[in-house]
Amino acid sequence: MSALMVNDALDFTTIRDFLEVTDGNLATHLKALEKEGFIEVKKSFVGRKPNTSYSVTEDGKKAFEDHLKALETLIKGMKL
């Protein structure tokens, strides 16, 4: 989600290479995010090659921002 939050859209290969994960692992996570409505999937062709790109939805942006706020609250509440 972090990578998608700072880019308009990214294709599958770019995300996979950036995160250094397997195709299967990434596909599983992307399907879960799509199911929740946090990302949008667009399939197209670049020349004769299929290309799948992903972008964050408004619901996804809100969920990610809420998640960051929760992490900040957690960190601020920790006493060492």
C-alpha cells in the first residue's frame, strides 16, 4: 500500500520487484486488497503483452491513513 500511495498506479512486475516477493505471494495480497475495495485493478495490453496495473481507491487511502494514525498512537503510547 505504501508504494501505491505515492504513485498513481504501478504494474504487477514493478510491485513484485520492488517488494522482492514471489508472484504467488504478491497475487494473494493484491487479491485481498482488491476484495476489501482498497485497490483498483486495470488490465490492458502493452503491445501484445498483457499488463495489470493497480491503484489505490479512496477507501484504500482512508484505510491506510487510519492505519498510520493507529500505529502513531501505539508508538506514542509505548513507554520504555
